[in-house]
Amino acid sequence: MKRQLVILLALLPLLLAAQVGDLPRSAPAREGVSTQAVIDMMDSLLALPDCEIHHVMVVRHGRVIAEMHPAPFRAEDAHTLYSASKTFTSLAVGIAIDENLLRLDDRVVTFFPDKRPDTVSDNLAAMTVRDLLMMAAGIKPDWTMRNLEGADWIKEWLAKPCDEAPGTHFQYDSMCTFMLSAIVQRVTGRTLLDYLNQKLFGPMHITQADWEMSADGISTGGWGLRVQAETMAKLGLLLLNKGQWYGRQLVSADYIEQACSPLIYYKDRKETDAPTDGNQGYGYQIWRCKWPGAIRADGAFGQYSVVVPQEELVVVILGMIPNGHPELACIWNQLMPGIKSNEPLRPEKKIQSRLNHRCATASLPLPQGKHQTKRGEQIAGMIMQLDANQHGYKSLTITFDGSLIITYNDGTQDLLSCGYGQWRYTQMCGFPPYSISAVNRMSDLRHDFVAAAAHAWTSPTTLEVRVHYVNWISGTTFTFDFDKNEVIMCDNFPGSKPETVHFVGIRG
């Protein structure tokens, strides 16, 4: 007994540091789910055209029954959430309400007497915390606000015309969530992230989380949170269990029930409209789904924690998806018909082995071609000085082993190790590309970005290098044409345009 205690004490620091693998694991059949249905969903996700799937987790009865992290993405890698961050902000508001620090009917302007305009309209005066939570502030969304250099976002937003009566019309606006973050900071004296670290993340053993900040030190709230896929599974379980975490009520059940209800709809919605995952209503920073009773945290480019309460099911999907909700259709069409019972099914050893193999070997496409060419040998070590470009790269260099040196305009460098037929990982000095061109957009994020890269010569004079920033979200493909002395740099964000840049080669 004493020896076991010594071993436990020795392992305690590791247990406290661990975060991946926190949730209990099981198998689909043991939790009443067809293993083949899980395989079908995974296959359908991977087959979605022009889509990247980075993380998938399926949880039933509180146990992870399947997870897939296609290479080069890994379970331990954090992932930016975009607007799925909003649901965490809502939980912080709920906790503050539970602690009597604010109320749903509190007027927004009362929190910011130093920032409200000289003349406060009746609509602005009437706007409440509840209106912000429901995206019904009455102020027309302005998606350029986060690009205002040196701006006081609170003051700028409160100065905008409030043309509609608050609470009447749904107008999705990330600045509403930013204002909620600012309110939480006003009433608690701590940033939204610090508050959640104490009240939610700590008790849930979420140790890896960081959040972008505005120029004046406020967590952005509506976007910018970076966490692991398993944290999103924990979020889904917290919502499923109405704010309770292993017997401890972290957020009141009453608030969670309200937050998950369809409280407001798009203005032009008609009762005769066919049901979609976008027209089923919105609660407090939580979307309703077309599957009866299902809800979700939802972020741009396909960041989801989907909860189906009646089946005790949580599905997490993180990736880079162009438009719409094609991943949700994979859940509804492939997975849901496979939920057979609340009791264990007969063991499915062969099919389980197939699922295990599918998840373990999943990978995003690698560059296809040769490891080296004569031209490759000739240009190895050559510094390619680039024309001005939107990426902020001064030069690129291909090393003798096919790795890529990026020199930034400020003189700093990254040496990205590139595998052939496999991904190699590098701790970066610089920042990955980002889809939101916000001022100070990377502020307050831990500088621990990791790049995974691979290369291949697709022709005697053409080299392709693919890079994924695995604990972020984005990726870039570099296509070097050594006949034209050009490199095409294409980020993987939907709508991003390839950038063709001329270079001059200089021997290093």
C-alpha cells in the first residue's frame, strides 16, 4: 500500500499536467452505437470535397467511443475556434450571474459610464445583457471594427446608431460577444480567460487555453480562443449535463437551459421554410440544430461541439471547411442511424479493428512526386529573394534535405523541417497566416506555434511544399517554379487567392 502511494505521488505532477485522455474511453458497441456507423461518418467527413478535417471525437454516455486526428494534426494540438469561442463567453456570463455580479436585465451602458456617448438614445439605453447574448443589440453589425488601429472598441461600438429596438431582431455580430467579455471583465476585475480559468477550466482540468486580446487588454470573446479537441468534448458534456461536472454545479442548470433554448430567429424566417442547421433558432451564444433537440457551439470554417441530449451524444469536429454545414450532415446521415440502444451491443471485434486502423492512419494529402531532381540539387542552399508579398516573407531557401527556410521582413527566420512521404514538425519563431486581418490579432496567444511540413518534386523543375500549422488552423502550400523563378503561395482559407511572387536567386 505504501509503495502504491509513493508511485501515485510520483505520478501526480504528470496527472495534473495531462489533459489529453482525461475523459474515459470506451468502444461504440459497448455504448450502444454501431461501429460501422462511426466508420461511415469518419469516411464521409474525410471525403468532403475541398475540406480539411483536423480533429473528430465522438462521445456517448460520457465516454469517448472514437477519435480521429488526421496527420499531421495530433490530439495534443490546440485549435483556434473562431466563433465557437462565443459559447465559452456565454458560460462566463452565466457564472457571473450565478455569483450575483450581474443580471440578464442589466443595461449595457451602465457598465461603461466612461465610454458611453454624450447622447444616449432610448434604444441604446434599453439594451441589456440578454440582448447581447441573443445577438439582438439593435446595432447594425460592422465587421471592420476589429481592424481599427488603436481604437477603443467599447467606445466606438456604443457610439454606433442603435436603429432597432434591442431584443427584437437577430443580427449576428461578434462585437456583441466582445461586449459581453468586456462586461465580465468590468464586474470581476479579471479578463474573461482569467475568470474562466478559475471558475470553469480549473475544475474541468482544462490546462491548455489561450485567447486573443484587444489592443486595450480585453479577451476578444467572440473569437480567438484556442483549445484542444478534448476541451470541446468537455464543453459538450457540460452542456449535456446542464452545467454539472462530475457532481459539481459549475454553471446553474437554469442558465444552461435558457442558453440552449431557441430564443430568437432570423428576421426573414418563415414557418414554411425547410429545416436547416441555420434556421432553427439561437439561444445565448448557442445554435440549435435541425436534428430534434440538438444544439451546437459553432465557429467559422467548421469548428463544432454538437450535443444531442436525448442520445447522450457529443460530437466534436474541427477543421477547415469552406461553407455551409456539410460536416453536420455526416453526423445526421451516417452516425445517428447507428445509435441502436442505451445498452451494449454484441462485440464487433473485426469492425472495431477496422475503425481503429482508420483513425490511426488518417492523414491529410501529402505532396506527390520525387524526393529530388537535378534542378533540386542545383538550387539547394540558394537564397530566393522575394518581391514584396502579403505574407511578409523576405526570402525563401530550400536546404539540401528539402527543408524550407523562411526569412521574414523583420529579419527573423524559421527553418521548417520538411519530410518526404511523411510530415515533420518544427517549433516556429514566427506566426502562422490568419484569416482575420485584425490589429494585434495574435496578441496574448502563447508563442508556441508548430508547423508540420512535407515536400515533393512534382516535375523536374517544380517543387511543392505543404505546411500545416497544427496547433492553430491554417496551412500554406508553396509551389516553386524554377523555370519562371516564381513561387505561388496559397493559404488554405476558403476564399483566399493564390499569391504569385517573383524571386531572384542568390547563392548563400
